[in-house]
Amino acid sequence: MASDTPPLYRQIADAIARQLAAGEYPPGSRLPSVRALAARHGVNTLTALAAYRHLEREQRVVARPRAGYYAALPVAGSRGGESSVPLPSPAALVDLSRRMSTLLQLADERIAVQLHMAEAAPALYPFAELGRRLQFALARQPELIGAQVPGPDQRRLMAALAALAVERGLALPADGILVTHGVTESISLALRHLTRPGDTVAVETPVYFGLLQQLEGLGLKALEIPCAPATGLSLEALEFALRHGPAVRCLVTVPSFQNPTGALMPDEQRRRLLAIARRHGLTVIEDDVFGDLHFGAQRPTPLKAWDRDGDVIYCASFTKSFAPSFRLGWMAAGRHHAALSLLCASSTLVCSPLLQSVLADVLESGDYARIRQRLRQQLQAQVQAFADAIEHHFPRGTRLLRPHGGLLLWVECPESCDTTRLLQRALAEGISFAPGMAFSAEPRFGHCLRISCGQPWTPVLEAAIARLGKLARTL
């Protein structure tokens, strides 16, 4: 039964709100530092920071860079310490249709340390450079701001994408590429083309919760095939399922730095997977969203490079490796291209001509290679720091495999540790992560969790991992 006791950060925030209402801190006066507030209440600095951020959301306090928190001017209609939008309960993650929205709601100012989404910090992307490129593109072609249909810039982009594909071992004609709103739309289009409601789709397990919601929304059934953090999808389990299980319409797989495990499928496994798919007439949807975030010198070769039948639908994106807000992806569908082209046109018409123009400029200039190399190096250092801290602070028996790319860590705690309960306690202290149960349609992985390593390593993050480890030991 859920407790009615508010979390620690709310108790502290409510106490400060009462002091503000009583006039102990007049408008404009400085409030205690985060450290002082933490010491006063006997909590860690993350909990104190979460209390201030809650009050900031309620417009009761204001933050001044490098100066601290100050009492704000009164706001008409303020409800004091009451929050108009309570944080979601981790119990809501049991409902498959609510997982994505529940986790998105944790991107809240009250959560001081957010480790639940597979995203890198905005500061890791070249936003100033992209801003200048956008201004230049508009100065050169102001008509792009009003354009709605493809033009010469899209042809430039297609040629640049075909050249990028060559670097990955793919020989693709420029007219065999479709530009989409990220990998999510690419996979959705592929599923709509290949399946009908009631069909079964093979997926890896643990599996990205967003894909599970996509399948549910399309009326499809997920057949979960085990995925090992070291080698990826179990080909033995897949072949057994294809021989003895229900008819499978297609397979969705992430061979390079799988979400959530970070698994990298070896090349020999990739070739075997395609041989299995060919024997069973199985179309493969390849999600390569993390491929450009490899830590080694050599980028993993996509499955599509070994596709001789045009039956692998290759989906890639620049969302993780270049500009998240652009939401630009692309797909190469082989023999499925014509059908998907019609489906894409009727579904979304076209992606922003302005953003396509800027992306074409970046690819043609060679700057994308420079940008992604810098990002890869930063992410590698961050993943290393997170992994070191988890191994140091989490309970004995905790296991994790250090990935060779991406920005995620899959952590297997001792079996007795319920990570959904752990999340409930962590949220009360201003820390979030994605619990293992979110990554399957079945009640699995309850002792696991996924940590996003997208934030630059700081003492605050180290304290958060230490606190998570301490909480996990109590469970």
C-alpha cells in the first residue's frame, strides 16, 4: 500500500514555503545554499537541490547563476508548496501503453539528476555552430522558411547520404533512400508496410519500451527473443522460435549497441542472422541509431551491408549523433522502397526543407565526421566514469558489461533487488533511472536497471550513483 508521507524533497520544500509565507525570507532575499540546506535537514545535496527546483517550478524561488537561490516576488494564484502536476508513480510502468509518457514525465525540474532517457546532454552537441548554419541557410535561401515540398537541397542530401552509406559498406542509389522524422518513424513505416493487426513481430529482450508501445499501438504481438549483453540477439533462440512458434512477420533488431543492453553483435553473428532470415523468408528491420557512437576506430558494419536480396530495411538517424531536435532520420528499404515511399508521402509528406539543407551542408563539408568523433570521445569517457562508479558503489553481486559504444549501461543487481521500488526511493531524493521491468511486455528484469551516461561526469553525478548504490543495498 502506498505511503501518504510526501518524499523528503517535498517536505523540505514545504518547510521553506511556510517560511516564505511567514515573511522569514522577504522577496529578493537570499536563501540558504544547497549545502547549508542539506546540512540543516540532514539530507544529501541532491535532495536539497530537488527541493529548491520544486520551489522554482512553483515560482516561489528564483535561481541566479553562480549566486544561489533567492525568494521570488509573490505570484498571483500561487498554491504555495502544492504541486499542480505530481510526479508519476513507478507503478504506472506496469501499463505498457503508459511507459513512454511516464518516463517522459520524469524530465522534470524536481528531478535533479535525470538518468532515465537515452539521450546526451545538450551541451555535447554543436548548438552554436548549428545556429550559425541555420542563419546562413536562411540568409542564402530565405524561401526555405516557407517551403513545404522537396527541392534541390533534398537531392543534395540524398547524394550526401549515399556517400555516407558507402563509408558503412552500403552501396545505395540516391533514389533508394527515404528521409524520415527519425528512426521511430522509419520503424513505424516499416511495420505498417509489413504487418497487419494481430501479426507477430520478433524483437530482442530486454527491448526498448518505445518499440513495445509502437507494436501495441499497431495491434501487433511481440515475440521476445533473448539478447545477451556480450553478443546481442540469440540466434539459437530465434531459429527455435521460427521453427516451433507462431508465424513471425518480421524481426526488429539493434545489432550495434542495443537499447538497453549496449550489446554489439559480432560480424559472424550478423551474417548468420541474415542466413536464418533468408531460410525462413523473414524481413529484418535494422535499427542503427547508435552505430555512429562507436568507441573503437572502426564503425560496426550494418546488417544491410550483407543483404543480397534487398530484404533488410535499414533505419538510421542523426538524432543521437548530431542534432536531436532536428529529428532527421533516413531509411534504405531495398525491394520495399517503392511501397514505403508511397506510405511515407501519405503519412508525413516531407521533412523540413530548411533542416535538410543544413544537414546536407554539414555532410558535404565533412564536418559531420568531426562532430561525431568529438561526441564519441566524450561519451566513451562518461560511460567509463559511470561504470567505475557503479562497480564501486552498488551491492556485491551487481554485474554490468562495459559497452563498446552508445551511451547506456545495463546494470544487473542481485536478484533480491527490486529496481521499481528502488526507483520510487530514488525519485524521493531527486534521482531517476529506467527500471528493468520497463523493457519487456512480460514481468522480467525486475532486478535490472538502465542508466543513461549522456551527462558529463561531475561530483554531483558521482554522489547520485553512490546514493543509488546505497539505496540498492538496503533492498
